[in-house]
Amino acid sequence: MYLSARAFGRTMKVGLGLGLIAIMATGVRAQSLTAIEVMSNLDNPYGLAIGPDGTLYVSEGGVGGSGTTVVGATGPQSYGSTGALTRLRNGVQTRVVTDLPSLAPTGGAEAAGLSDIAFRNGSLYGLIGFIGDPALRAGISETTDFGKLVRFDLTNGTYTAVADISQVESDLNPNGADPVDDINSNPYGLLATSDGFLIADAGGNSLIRATETAPGTDTFNLAVQGIFGSKPNPTPVGPPFAQAVPTAVAADGSGNLFVSQLTGFPFNPGTADIFTLAAGGGVIGVLPTPDGPYSYLTDLVFSNGSLYALQYATSFALGAGWQGPGLLWRIDPTTGDRTLLYSGLTNPTGLLVTDDGRIFVTDRGGTPGIGRVLELTAAPEPGAFGLLTLGLAAVGILRRKRRA
């Protein structure tokens, strides 16, 4: 299942207002933050990463094009080399890798292309997503790189495919016992680990581990780390079960893993979980929800002892689509107690939390031309607005997600 059907301003802008609400659930704590737009005019922005030099990167899924058309899980989508990798350095926004594969319907919204990105051993890697049966890729004459893990060369603006993640779905169909299973892959969430990567396949409803065969080789063994089953649909709308749709994976530094869930069509609110996988493997559990259930989680980060979860919207209606603001939560990874950090986002897709507490979000995800990156900061005291630090933090302080 894909996420949203599933679903370059050079100056930083201020004035998006406070994003505080306190009525989402009884007992939920709330904190006041303000948003600063730091990147703009993006095409379907998704993942975020910080380089070793403190540079901020965002993936752009592109807008498709007029090339080969395939009919995947969300209908006809046409190819175009319109995806990009974009950076923000010293306040200047630049597309440093262009012509990346992209599939999108007419109008360019909700494109499948470069999704999540992550640095590992000084190199930047990314996932090029897909929407449907991986076998459909053979009919795309322009490229063979959908559904793959790629490594970027930032010196010359090129990339190399290093692992075929979607092929796991074709070969193994990990979730084949699920009552609404189909052959469908969309590599979406990426986490760098000490020996490779963990990938949340939002289409295959699985967690894939890519283990490097030897240090520095960029060749990987692929294995299934976990599978996520569908849930009964209690409404008369849609199929009897809703697919899991895992979207991101986070690690606490002790080997424990957390996986966020969107929950597929008919996109009932309050049906998403944060899955837990104990160090060394074992049974998949769910994080407690003492403050009520989650809805539509699109990214998850572990930083400084807390989980941070990004919520795409608050409800979904046939004919009207996604409704209500996107939210940002901070969560105790043991008790599940949570604090609402920000409301008022618009279909956010990617999240970055730094070691010193700075927060970046890709907003208006799944939208061509008007996507953006926001920095969320503590609301300034009166008269102290000019003291806000808008530049990126010093080298070594920032990083995308902690390694497993």
C-alpha cells in the first residue's frame, strides 16, 4: 500500500504561527512550538538526512512524466526522470542529484520515487520506491531502478543501485499468509545500521534487513526481519481487512526496534500501532497507548531517549481525501506516554530530530511544486525572536537516525 492514496526559496521564512492543540486525547500533554520554513518549492518531498558536514538533504519523489505508463496499486502512473536529491547548505537550496526515476499519475501528485535517505559511513543512500507488483518494473523501458537501495556520489551527482529490495517481495512474499495479501512492494522507510540497513516495505508489509557482505563492499544479503498483519475493518466501507502499511523503522541503540504504521484502506483513524521488536529478534509486539490510539503514522525517529512520531492527518473521507492537521508526537518508548509537540502540519511525510533537539519535517508531502521543509523550534519569548538560530548546527551534533 502506498502512503497518500494509501496512501527554491533561498531565504528562511518565519511566521507560520504556533501549532498547539490540547484536545486530541484526554490526558495528552502538549508543548508550544513554532515553524520556520527552511526549504520550499519541492516536488513530493519525503525523507530527510544530515551529512557529516551538517548539510541538510531532502528527497524529492518527482512528478512522473510522459514516459512508460504502468498500472500499479493506485492506478495508472507514468514515468519521468523528475526526481531529485536536494540540499540546504549555508541557506542556499540546491538540487545536487537530478533526473531520478519517478512514477506519478496525471498532475504529478503522490509520486513514487526517491523516498527515504540515510547516511552510512560517510556515504548517502536512498530508497527508490514503487507502487505495485515488482514484476511490473520489467515493462518500464527507461530504468530498472525502482524498488532498489541506491548509493549517491555527491561529487558528480550520480547514483548506483546496490540492492533490489522489492525482489524480496517477488521471491518470498513474506506476508503471504495475510488474508488480504497481494504481491506489492514499496520500499519506503530507511534506517542505517552498523552492518547495513533496515527497510520498511510499505507495500509488502514487511521489514527487510540488508546486511553488508563485507565492510565497504556495497553488496548486501537481504533477509526478512519481520512481517505485519492486516487488521479487521469494523466499517461497511472497503474490504474486510485493512493492510498494515509499515512506514518507518527506528532503533534505541540497544538493539530494540520500533516500526510505525499507517494502516491501509479504508484508512480508519485510531487503528495505527507502533510495533516493537526486541533486541535479538523474537515476537513483534506493540507499544502501549495509554493516551489513546494512533492514526496514519508516516515517520518515526529515536533521539535522546524518546521516540518522535509523525502523523499524516487526523481522518480520511471517501471523495474528500485526508482531513485535519498533521501532528508531531514525542513518546516514552517504555510506557507509551506521549506529548503533542506540534499541530497544523499538512500531510507531513519525513522527520529528522537532532541530538541537540532540533526538529525538521517535510510538509505538504505527496504534493508537486509546493512541498517544503519546516524547522520546528520552541516559541520565542517576547522580544527575543531575533535570537533564533536559523543555521544548521555544528558538525557532529546532527544525524538522521541513531544506528541500530
